[in-house]
Amino acid sequence: MTPPARSRRAENTGFACVHCGSAVPANTDGHYRNHCPVCLWSLHVDDLPGDRASGCRAPMEPIGLVEKSGKGWQVVHRCTACGHRQPNRLVREGDAPDDLDVVLGLPWL
């Protein structure tokens, strides 16, 4: 049996940051919000971007910044439990854009 299709709108919800405890609102620019705009930490929920299939669920530390063609600047996260690395698009507009002082403090990979 095929699992029911997920709704992007239903999955784009706010959350409490696992690292700093900030209340993180849902993103309003049409993309998922997958990291905290205050400290940039994330949670290991995806095996592939957007699939929400990872069973790890450990915190992911922001470890760097990269620019990807067609996607712009991305924060690179590394899982604190299993080491999985995942780039995630910066949130530059909307209700809670990423803190640029924190972003600019990340190393260039």
C-alpha cells in the first residue's frame, strides 16, 4: 500500500529550537523552515531533503556556509549523533529571517 501524499503546507509548521529553545515560526516564503533563525541549529529529520524519513532525530550543528548554483547561500549542518551533513537554504525574508551576524560568523567550506 502506498503511503498517503504529504502536504507541504501541513508540514511547514513552527517549532521550538532544540538548541536554544527559541520559538521558530513557519516559513512564509514557500520553503520549509528547517533551522532556527536565532542560532541556526537544525534537527536531523531528513535522509534526503524534505523526505522527513530519518530516524536519527539528533540536533544538527551549523558548521559552515556554501553557495550553490540555483539555490543561493546555504548553511551546512552536521548531525551531532551520526555525522550526516546537509546544506539548507538560508531564510532571508519573511517573519523570521536568519540572523545575519550568526550566518557571517560561520566558516566558508
